[in-house]
Amino acid sequence: MIRALAGAGIAAGAVAHAGPALAPVVGGVGPALGIRHRLDGDTGVALTFDDGPHPEGTERTLEILREFGARATFFLVGEQVERRPALAAEIVAAGHGVGLHCHCHRNLLRLGPRTLRADLERARALIEDATATPIALHRPPYGIYSGCGLAIIRGHGWEPVLWSQWGRDWSRRATPESITHLATGEARGGDIILLHDADYYSVPDSWRKTVAALPMILSEIGSSELSITPLADGGPGAPRDSGQLP
């Protein structure tokens, strides 16, 4: 009996820790955990970019968005902001939103509470210092949340965000056409689209395929009579943080 109870306790703990990692791939898990995959409303689509800032990928992405008059949300990596704080500031100056991705790009399931808190706090400080913008949104590396990670992020007043469409632009086999098709082929109002403006953690030069696809993606969305809306404008705002990580 004791062994059975201990085994059940271990299993329950494992589910609590790793269960949220299923949110990107198993329908219903994200909504049940309060992780946002979609916008409110049925006419807006949000473009989001992970892993930057990147000196070439981010600059080209900003140029294309400016040409189309579209605003997006960039989930920034602390170690990249530390290298290029002026570029992070340029994103906000251009009218785009920013969120926190991480400081070092690691799977949250492999990080203990202390390590994760330190990673998030370092990234938060760097992003807020560079952009003069309080963090309100968070997306984890690889889209993988842990139970501990969700608790820490929510305790800090940040909203966890994933996506409903993605271009798989990090893949070696990706092409501008495949990225466009995956990102917009079944797009509908309320979608959050995931792309990457950097190749630090993916196939080298993958950002080039993304920026080649971006004008097609924006044109496809425009022709469908959907509007591009910043992520922060597409749903309930997250509370602003005002202290240290819990």
C-alpha cells in the first residue's frame, strides 16, 4: 500500500511538472491551463516573432512590417538583447510590442525553480531597460511550459502565450512557400501566428526564408479581409509586475 501510494504521488508530481508541455500539441490542454493560444474576436490576427533581436533578421522584419503598415509582437531573448539593446529599443520605437522569451534558450522542463527564476529575472531586467516597456507577456522556448514555470510566470503577473498557427520556419526543409502555407493556409480570425526573426537556435540562415515569406503572409492575410492586430490589443491585458519574482 505504501509503495502504491508513493508511486501514485510520484506519478502525480510528474504530471503536474510535465503536463503543461502538452499544450502546443494536444488540443484543450492550453485552454484548460489558461494559456492563451488565440485572440478574442473573429477579425484580428496577431503576428509574433521569437528568438531575436537579430541584426539582420529583425531589421528586415521591421522593414517589411513598416512597408505593410503592420504591427507585431516580438518575444525577446535576454542574451540577445544584452548584445543589441539598441535593436530591442528600435522594435518598440517602431510601434511593436515585446514579450519575454527567456534569457538562455532552454527547455523549461529541465530547469529547477531557482534556475528558472534567475533566467527570467535577468531577461526581464535587460528587456525592460532596453525598451522602457514593462513585461506583460511570456512565451517559453520551444513552446514548452512546466508546472513550475507556469506558477512562477503567473506569480509575476505575466500572461502565458502560445500560438494557433505557425510557419515551422525553423525547419531545414522550410521554404518561403511552405512557411506561408502553414502560417496562413487555414488562418481565421483570432489566430496567433508564430514565426522567427532569428536563427540563433535553429537552422542557420532560417530567418532569410522567414523574411522572404513575410510579404506573402501579410498579403494573404490582407486578401482574406482579416486585420493584423498587436497581441496586446487582441485580448485581456496581463497585470504589470511590480517586484521580484516569487
